[in-house]
Amino acid sequence: MNPLVEGALKGSLLILIAAGVNLALRRRSAATRHLVWAAAIAGALLVVPVSLVVPAWPVGLPQPLVRLADVVFEDRQSPAAGATGPAASLEIGKGCRATARGRRPRVAPRA
């Protein structure tokens, strides 16, 4: 994803969190609420430069979510059925792959 788009999404999320915190702090002093807004705006401005300097930290899905993704994507038919190449498959998580060519076997329930 484009770093500017990713930064805009992260910055928007930060501003949204600050709005929620300010809503919770509505009975506090204006200085406290101002500090929250100032920190959120400063953080939103620093998201893109910091993300370009700091190395990426990939986070995998927990194992129960990987199994759930297997089940969800098993029944879906890809719009590019029969296609090959990188667009023909979707990486879900570690060791999990849903392909457009065929179905994966159902995940066996735990005993």
C-alpha cells in the first residue's frame, strides 16, 4: 500500500481514538482535553515519517483466526476462477492459503 494512504489511515485512526478519549474526558479541564488533541495531531503528523524510518513489524493472525479464515474462504468462488499468477491466490496467514483454482479441505473440528 502507498505510504501516504497508509499514513492517512493510521492518522485518522489516531484522531478517532483521541475523539473518543476526549468524549470520556468531557468533565475534565480544558487543558487536559487540549493535551489529548495536541498529542493526537502531533502523532498524526509524525505517522508517515516515522513509518518510513522504523522497520515494518508484520503481525500474523492467531491460529483460531487462521482456521476461521480457512472456513470462510473455502466456500467463496473467486471472480478470477481459473486464473494463474499472484492475483489468483490470497494469503490469509501463516500456513494458510485460499486459491482461485480449487477448494481447500474443511478444517477438522477440535476433539
